[in-house]
Amino acid sequence: MQTAFSFFEIEKVTQRPERKVTSSPAIMLTDRDLEVISFVNEMKFASLDDLYFKFFRVLKSGGESKSQWWARERISVLIKSNYLSRVHSFNERKPYFLGTTKGYLTLTRRCPEKFNTRPLERIDQNTFEHDKLLLKTRLKLEVDQKATSWISDRQLFQFPELCLNFGEGNQPDALYTNSNGERVAFELEVARKAKKRYADKIRNYVFLMREQKDNPLSFKKVHIVALNEVVRDLILSEIKIYPQYFEIQMMSEVLSEK
């Protein structure tokens, strides 16, 4: 398993104050820089491993980079220019990167046609582990060419026109397009929830897929990834009568696939 897809148990996340940037030197932003800023905002945060894998690993020649040196240097420039900020988790030595107001305003000016997501001011310690695994699952599905046109939960929340009305508490973790060109709702289940909560959400999904089947914003399937077998089995008991609508996998299965 590649390092970019390893994960660790996190009990608590706090922010450490960073040295203030006294000036924002002018730089020429590339298209890749804008994509990096947008990605960080969409996914809440990202690590150097994540950004390297997504944006710097594949060279223009089609070969694969053997070092994170250029990724580290470019991210450092974006931080010094106040397009990204650096924070640390309580239990991890490596830094994570957040978006900034300057980066967001630059995106809205340079890419007004896109659904630009507002940045977070801090990492939410209550959802950190889930969000970190969600990010890595996205990267794996994309590199395996099983997901394109990813729409994050933050985009779904800020731009309701991108999707159906899921109802309160039923918004998925993402929408994406699979290799068959179908729109898919994605759910990452890390912690066990009450069985009724699973049942209610499954019924809501089935209702939407049946009632909105001709709506271009509708999704045709729901892809669920579970972190442990207990959660998987609970969900399986609710979706077994709807095999045409749901796919469920273990996290270990997704991360081990090509």
C-alpha cells in the first residue's frame, strides 16, 4: 500500500499558531496553482502527500516524479504568498494546508465560471479522521479511473443547484461520475451509527433515485465505503433488497484496488 493512502487513529486535533506572514510577495499563479487552492478548499484541507499525489506526481512527459521536492517548494511559495496556510494536528508531526481568503478571492476572480468553495479557518477536530480518509479515498478512486467530476460535500452545501434536495441530514459526502458515465452518491462510514439512522438514509436515497430518475441532477447509484466490518454488516442488512441501487465496500478493499 502506498504511503499516500495510509491512515492513523486520531483522538484530538488542535491548531498551533504559525508565524505570521508579514508580506505577500507577488507570484505568477499557474493553472495548477489554482487547481491546488481549489482542491484544498473543496476537501477542507490536504497534506503534502495528498497534493503531491494529485498534482505533482505525473510529469508533463507522462513519467512519474521520484521526489516531492518540487511539490514542497511550490506549496511553500503559495504559503508565503498567502494563498494557503499551514497548520498541524495534535498527534501528527506533518503539516496540513488550508485555504485562505486571498486564495478564495483569487479563484472567484480568475475562475468565475466554477463553483469556488470558501476556505475553512481551522480543521474541525470532530471530523478530522473522516475528512482525511475521505480525501484519500477520493484520490484512490480517481487514480483508478473509477471516479471523475468529484463534487465535495462542501460544494453540495454551498451550491444547492448542483444537486437534488437530499433533505436535512441526508446529504452525501460527495457526488461523482463513474466509469459508465453514471452519477453516483458517495458515502464514507467511519463510525457506527444507530441502525434507524442508516435505514432512514437508505430509504431517502431509494426515494430520490426512483422519483428523480429522469432528472439530470439525479444519481443512479450510491457507493458506500465502510471502515470496519460491523458498520458494513449493519448497512448490508438495510440495502440487501436494493442491489441495483447500492454498492458497499470495505476501506481496505478500495485502497488495495488498482
